[in-house]
Amino acid sequence: MRKIGRNRISGRIVETEAYPPGDPSGHAYRGRTVRNQSLFLGRGFAYVYFIYGTSYMLNVTAEETGIGAGVLLRALEPIDGINLMKRFRKTDKLTDLARGPGRLAAALQIDRRLDGVDLCANGPLWLGTAVRETAHIGTAVRIGITRELGRLLRFFEAGSPFVSGPAQRDKKS
DNA sequence: AAGAAGATTCGCT
DNA sequence: GCGAATCTTCTTA
């Protein structure tokens, strides 16, 4: 859920990737830095960073205070504020509004100012409640990383047209 | 102090 | 499918 002034933008999370403690591909692997300090805040905080000179990424922290770990939000199924998302994303195509982590952040107008926000509090960005049940959750390898390639730490709602990636194959099935 | 790599996206072929 | 765009951080000299 995202609140900008009087407007609300929201979507169902349909794709995530886990970056657990000790993962060499995770940003917390080499310890706390100025950039990644939000990862160590405790559970349920936002970790936002800028990458490739083009995109912001949004993570939800996932471990107790002092332990760096997070879950990357990779795709949303748009629910509220669709017209606003279309404006932010400069496209009218529903399935392109938040399919991919950089697009998701752009659709919700997320930048560094939201780094460290408590996602379980009354603020500009938070985790809401499910609007409906999730279909079967598929499992696959993570996208765009160069280490720990074999681990099945990407999760997505099977069959959803709002999920990113080449073929949404469920490696586990 | 300089260079390379990075949890990506977009436009063009 | 391929390469450019473009900023921040970490590594190496």
C-alpha cells in the first residue's frame, strides 16, 4: 500500500525473491554499510536502493534487529490507483505497470526517501492485508544475480500475467 | 583516485 | 535478442 497525499496506490505482491542471512548475493553479505544499513533494522522495514543508474528496488527486511536479510518485491498486480501508476510508468499496459522490481518501484513512486520506513506502521508505505487468496506459489532460481545461482529463492503466483521473468517455470514441480 | 560490477529497463534490430 | 543508459558502492592501485 502506498499513500501519496490524498491518493492511494496498491497492488497484490505476486513475485518475490529471498536474500537470507549469509547469502553471498545479498547486499548484507559484507556487513553493514551506509547503503545497506536498513537491512539490519529488524523485521518489516523498507530497504530501498538505486541500481544500474536507472532503477530503484524495494525490499522488506526479514530478520531480527542486527541481522541483515531481506525480501525483494519483484512484481505487483495493480489494485488501486491504476491511473496514477500509468502516469508514473508512462505506459497504459496493465501488465507492464509493476512487472519487474524497478517498474514496481516506479509505479509506486518509491525512492531513497522511503529507505528505512516501518512497513507495519501508519506511514507513506506499508504492507496491507490480502484482498484474495493466492493461487499456487511457484518456486524458481533468482533473476539477475551471479552467485548462489542454484538456490530456489524466487517465489511467484503461478499463472499470473503480472509476474516478471522469461518463462515462469516452476522448477520444483 | 580510478575502474568495474551491479537483485534493471528500454528501445531498436 | 543486444547494447546503452547512468549512479552508487566496493575494490584495487
